[in-house]
Amino acid sequence: MTTKNLITGLDIGTTHVRVIVGEMGNGDNINIVGIGTSISEGLKNGGIVDLDKTTEAIVNAVEQAERMAGVELESTFVGIIGSHIQLIENSGVVAVSSDDKEITEEDVQRAVQAAKVIALPPDREIIDVIPRQFIVDGYDGIRDPVGMLGVRMEIEALVVAGKSTSIHNMLRCVTRAGLDVDGLVLNSMANAEAILTKDEQELGVAVVDIGGGTTEIGIFRNGNLQKLDVINIGGNFITNDISVGLKTPTEEAEQLKIKHGIALSEVTEAEEYLEIAQVGEKEPIQISAIELSNIVEPRVQEIFALVNKKLADMGYDEKSLPAGVVITGGVTKLKGVQTIAETELGLNVRIGEPKLLGVNNPIYSTGVGIINYVTKNNLYPREQESTNSQLTGFFGKVKNWLLDFFE
């Protein structure tokens, strides 16, 4: 297998690093050919606190994916998340350049560049520009103006900005792991591509991605991302509660959560008992499954109570979210989590997972979504170029900036 038809998505999370390798087939169909997962210990609340541990986790996940795919990976698209991410509404206006006034892709790119003209603090930089709509000679609601005729074109967009140090540290870990960076993809955009239907994105839906250290909330309406926010709480808090409550090592607590965790005590088998290792050299103890559920349930309730408050702060409720809420991430594997979410949020809730064979698990939503996003937007070069070539566009700038930065 050659690498020219491969797209790699890298999801760097607080608790795990996941690598998904997709092979492009006919008609842009994607076949998943490689999966790699590694425990991550170098992040806190979505931010890198240890470069070496994060780099090591990336290397381990990449090696797993390479063995499965039977290739050596050269580059990857990287998902980005964090409380440092900011969405800024802005617009840009350009005159259509061609003599016949037919709008070209070049005109669209000039409009995108015009939308990037925005005052930012010195510690922040633009990651991406997400078009909301184009307006051609006063006609609005246009999503793809290429081929239309017009004199004046305006873009209304969301400018995605982030903290420079956070971005650079993440990219530094990737390059230290031996990979070039093809580009950055906002995790919310990736999740939308992996788990949302077209109708959900049009009507109005909230995507809630519960990670290890953070919970990300993305609002989609009219086919576009509208708002984004992050809460510093996630599955790690459940693990810590189990560890403290049962006086068991953190690793044991994590396995208890994954294998036996139930978010709703009323669906727990009353007669089920579990043997639990204790901190230090104490003898293991036995607890009932209900005892474990009584530890897990309050924290899951708190997570969704905080999500509900955040949605209200963002100005969204049942009327503005007719498609409800789609939840994803590892915590959604807990039995009963959907019921708790619906109770706390007062909205219809479903669990979102990728629909591709072998990765139909919520833990892979972001990695698969990165690949889907890249494919949908034609961002990946069909024929791989030398890493020293001067690529064009935003993603080319990322790669060329990295080459300059680390020389």
C-alpha cells in the first residue's frame, strides 16, 4: 500500500491519543485501514503540560496504526480543542476579478483572506476561517458561489483563533514524533462530520463531546458551526471519584469505569459483586455494582447539569435546538448515560458514533471526523508532494511555517 491515497487523523486527548488512517477509494469513499491508541499523560484539561510524555504517546499510537495499515506514516491532520479557542464573527469583501464576472475559487480564497483581517492580541493567532455564507451583489444565503456571476462578493465567516503557545506546543509534539502536519481541524467540525446528519446540522443541534479532561459543546444551525465552548470537566473526574471513594489505584479505577461503570443506579444488577484492588498492599475488597454506580451517577449528573447551564449561557434551549443534543466521547459508553442526559438537559438526546466499519465507537468520533472533514473539503493533496515544496492555502502555510520554525 502506498501513502499517496492515505489521510491520517490525529486526536490528542487528555487521557488518550488516537490515530485513524483512512484510505481513499473510488468516489472519495473512505476505508479505515489503521487504528492506533495510546494512553496520554502529558495533557491537563486539553492543554499540553509535558512535551515528552505527549510525544511518546503520539509515537506509540502512530506505531500501532502503522503496523495495522502496513505503511510508514509521514504526515497527519491534527484535531484541536481547548478553552483557548475563540470564535470571532467577521466579514470580508472583494471585487470579482475575471473579465466575464464569473466567480472563481481564487475569488473565494481572496474573500477568506479578507475575513482574516482582524485585530488580535499578540499571544493569539488565526487557525482557520469557517464560511457561514456568501453574499453576491446583495443576494445572501449562498454557500458555494463558484461559477456564479457577480461584481461584488462578501463573505460572512467565523474566524477561529487560538493561543499561540498552546498551538505551537501541540504541533511541536507532533513534529518531534516524526510527522509533518498537513493542517489543523477544529474538533467540533470533525465531530459534526462523523456523527451528525444533514438535517440535524440544518435544524439546530448541540454536539457535546465528553473527553477525559474537558467537555466541548458545539452548536450547529443552518449547516454551519454557530458557537463553541469548553467546560473543564470530563471522564477523568469520574475515574478520580472511583479512586477516592473506593481507595483504589487510578489505573484500577479507570478499568472499573470502562468495564463495569453504570451511570444510572436503577439499571444496575443488585446481586453483581466486584473485586477491587486497594491502594498500597491492602487486601482486595468486594463491592456491589450498585456501590460503584452510586459513585458514578452523581458525577455524570453534574457533567450534564454544567452542560445545561452552559447551553443557557450561550442562549440555546429546546426551541433553538429542535434536533436536540448529540453526545459522544468515551463517557457515553456508560450504561444509562443517555437517560441522565435527557433528564438534566430537558432535550432529546442521542449517542453519536461514526458509521464506518471498525470504528463505530464514540471514542473514535474525532479521529474519523478529521478524515471526513478533510475529504469533504478537498483539503488533502491527491498526489503527495515533497515536504519541502511550498504548498498553497492555509494548510500549506501550516506545513511551511513548521518547516521554518523547526529548522
